[in-house]
Amino acid sequence: MGLTKEILFTEYQNEMALYAKALAHPARIAILQELFKSKTCICGDLVNQLGLAQPTISQHLKELKKVNLIKGTIEGVRVCYCLNQETLQLFSEKFKGLFELNEINEQSDCC
């Protein structure tokens, strides 16, 4: 989205769109699921576990890292990734808040 269009929306709306975009690929969901399951840092295991090429995994990790859902640490020539718990908590609360708006309005009989 271009800068000129971002000003039409609130900070919350722009932030939610960035999070949604980061989750908009099944490989990224799979990466997050592996990180949830492992409960530790993962270095090269994702290639074997997901069956995707290393450059593909790297690109998806980059997108998840861009919105701080994951973080990486350098160990020698390897980068190990883990979940960013603070961002995940914030992310969870924001998405929950979005869908709670429906609970407020669910009594409506529109459509």
C-alpha cells in the first residue's frame, strides 16, 4: 500500500494489515506452527521439516521477522529463529480485539 493511502487509515488498521499480510502464506503459518511446537530456537531444521528450499524458507522468515513475530540470533554462520513472545501477545490481543467487535454487534439482524 502506498504512503498516500496509508494516511487514510488509523495506525491500528495499518498495523493489522501488516500482520495479516505476514500471515498470508501457508508456509509462514507452517513456520510459526513449527516454532510453537519446538518451543526453542530452530536453525536449519525448517528445510527438512517443511520440505521447502532454503531460499524459500529464508524469504518467509524475513517476512515474519519484519513484523517482529519471530526473532533471530546468530550462532556462528547460522541464524536461529524463535518466537517473539512479546509481539505474539500483542498480536493475539489485537486480533482478539478485532473479532470482539463482532460480539458487540452480533445482535444485529442485518442481512
